[in-house]
Amino acid sequence: MKDGLLWCVRNLKDHDGLAGYTYNPDRTWSGLVNQTWKDSDEAYMHTDGTMPKKPIKDVFVNALTWCALRYGSKLLATYDHTFAEKIKKEADKLKKRFN
């Protein structure tokens, strides 16, 4: 669980404080451009048909990241208080930044 929470924190830092992902145009395997709960190439298209700038910072993904950090901190509070506080602070920063 700790590794997963650390991955969440790294992801937030990599994407300016909001959970997101960067599509690699040079990948050799196929797949959708948008890999969130709306797995579709058209899910995040502007009304004029253009694609938004990457990384896409999906509402649902940020909500799940916040939940993982917030509730993960509660689960770890009795075992690793220092890490739990760090994760809680990250959840609080995400909520503030997103809102």
C-alpha cells in the first residue's frame, strides 16, 4: 500500500499538483489516447474537434487519488504516523489545488 501511495505523490509532482498522465506518441503498442474512466479517443475533445493539451487531468482520477491518499493515511496512522501525516498533507494540498 505504501508504494502505491508514494506513486500517487510522484504522479502529483510530475503533473503540477494534479493527478494526470502523459501520452507517449512514440509508443509502439496500440491503445487509447485517453486512459481514464472515459476510455475513448473522443472523451476529451474540444467542441471544435481538437484534442486538449496533455497531460489530461481528469476529475475522476483526481478524486480517486485524493481518496487513496486520505484513506490510506487513516489506515497507516497507527503503524507509521510520520508517513500517514505526509500523505494526509498531500491529500489536503490536492483538494485545495483542485477546488
